[in-house]
Amino acid sequence: MVKITWLGHAAFKIEASKYTFLIDPWVKGNPKSPLKSYKEIEKVDFVLVTHDHQDHGFEDALKICKNTNAAFIGVYELAELARKKSCKSYGGNIGGEIQIDDIKVFFTQAIHSSNIASPCGFIVNLHDVTFYHTGDTAFYSDMEYLSRLYNIDIMMIPICSNYMMGVTEAIWAVEKVKPKIVIPCHFNTIPILETNPFEFKEQVDKYSEVEILSPGKSKIFEL
């Protein structure tokens, strides 16, 4: 069983049986965030950031880690910055896997831009669930090989186009990765990102179950 809460844009809270994760926790300045302050987050074990663009919450992540004693996870250079800011951190790089106790985190490619180091996605493998947050990325056909590495239960994927995958390319990505459940994100935060998630759902349902969340809403998945 896993509980997933969409915190608007690309931000998610994932509560598994033993651990709580935040991914790209953009709070300050996020018009769709159900949170008014990072201080509302009281319990979390790991905070993962895909890249350092302002709308993915690197600065918020540092504050959350300090406030909750959570560990930061990101590509090596971001993890080093977090460490220098007195956060416990774990760094990796694209194509590599790190292990923390009984958690495996695989760093996937993300075709995008960033200010520091390379953007990435994360596949997090636990004993009871495996989830994949693609980060901001264009479609790439090698996504198919991720399904050979892991049986992915839940995939979180952008659908907004403009800066990354749109609906059509996101459908291709789901077809390649073959997750059980897909949660679209990174849409309708600002006018340029307006997208109809039900268009995505209508076309993806033949491959995977699609769950459309509203910001601040949670869903419990029995896997």
C-alpha cells in the first residue's frame, strides 16, 4: 500500500510502509501548492530533487531537510551543495544506482536543461512499491529499457509540452515503460502549461491505469 499526494506542478509526497518521500517540493511561489510554507511539512525521510530550476524546489528542499532532518537525494553536484548547507545528502549520477538501507534509487536520464549539473529522473525501489518520477524530460526511446530494470508500479510524468513532453510524447513514454499506474503532472500551473489531462487519460487507459489528482489531493494504491 502506498499513499501519494500531488502538491501541485511536479511536486509529490509518497508515503510507503516504512518511509515518506518528497519529490521536487516547490512550495514558495507555486500557485498550485496546497502548502503555504515548507514548515507545514513535519515528517519526511527523503527529499529528492530532479534539477535546480526554481519550479522544482531545490531551495525549499534544503529548508525541509534542515527542518525535518530528512536526507537530500540528487545528482552529485546538487547533493554536494546540500551537504555544504548542512543537510544530510546522498548523491548519484545518471545511469547509476545508490542503495540506502533497503531503498534503491536509480538515476534516469532527463532530456532537459539545468543550471548546475544534469537534470534527472528517479526510480525508487522499495520492498512494497517501485515508483518513477521522470523529472522534466523530452521523450526518448531508451525509456523502454527502464522496464527491463524494474517492474514500475507508479509513474509520475509531465504532460504540458512547451518545455518537455506533451500529451502525445507522454503517451509514447507510458507505452515504453509499462507502469501499472500513471499520474500526470506539470500542467495547468500557469497559462502556458494549460493541458487537458483527460485527453491523456483517454488514450493511455489501454496501457496503464491513469489517476488524475488535484493539487493537495491524495490517493491510496493497493499494489
